[in-house]
Amino acid sequence: MSRIALTLIAAALGLTASSSFAADSCPAPCSTPPKYTRAVSLLGEDNILAPYPGNTVSATLAKGKKKTILYAEGILTTGSYAPFYSSMLLALGINVNGLRMQPHDNINNLTTKVASPLCTMPIPPCTVVGQWWLDMDDPANAALLGVPITVTLLGGEWSGSPGFSAVDMSLRVRLEKK
């Protein structure tokens, strides 16, 4: 098969062959974080799947406000073929300034975990998606009011197997009035 045909196939599958690429809705130097919404992503072959919680991406908003709810959506996708068959369980966790978002489990102290179905490589992509929220008026979240809030998406392979696949991560956060 020609190199052009392989390139077109890879593009159709959404795979990347370039080095890492980060995208941010608040481009560098981003001296003033957005007030209400932000989207960030990390793509590329240089970002290898790590044991959970080794893959991370963060987004900061200007400050937490009363009478609002913070929403977050995150995704982790493996992005390249593995040279051998392997099974893995992808996982995502999230926190905002170290506090858990809803829904959360009681196993991880600082993060909420969602896991993908068992994924057998080398057939990519394998994906895990999570959606979370946090009521800024909850007394447990008082430390988030009036200060910058940084939402951190944590991802990786839950069983801790070594990485062999490129990883794409994306995070969108938004602060909405109730």
C-alpha cells in the first residue's frame, strides 16, 4: 500500500502522526483566565498511555462564583495501533482545586473515576468519557469561591500496564448560573 494511501487511512481514523499538540481556547500566554468556559486538549504520538492517573490535562477559570454550577466533560482516547494484542481498561478521574466533583466514588479520595469497557488492541480507538458537576453553593465547596479554579482531568490505564499507545485527551469546563 502506498504511503499516501496509509496517510489517508490514518487521517480518516482521526489518528495523528505528528508530535504532541496542545490546543487551548485561551491561547498562551493566557494572562487572564476566562470567566465562564474553557476547553483544552492534548494530542499526539509523544503522549503515551500511562498507568492511571499518569495522563493529565488542566483548565483554569478566573474564579468560583455563588449561584453557579461547574460542569466538566472529559475524554481520553488511545490513538495508535499497538504492535501486539493487549487488553486494557481506560480510566478517568477529575478534581477541582483538589476537591471531588459529582458523581464521585468513595474509593479515590481526590478524584472521581469512570472506566471504559475492556478494550482489546490493536483495534483503535479505545475511548472513555466522563461528565461531572459541582454546586458552588454547597458549603463543602466554600474554598472555591472568589479564587481561581483549576479543573484537572486525570487519565490512564487502570491496571497499571505500561504504555504503548498514543493518547488524546480533551477537557471542557463551564461555569453556569443556576
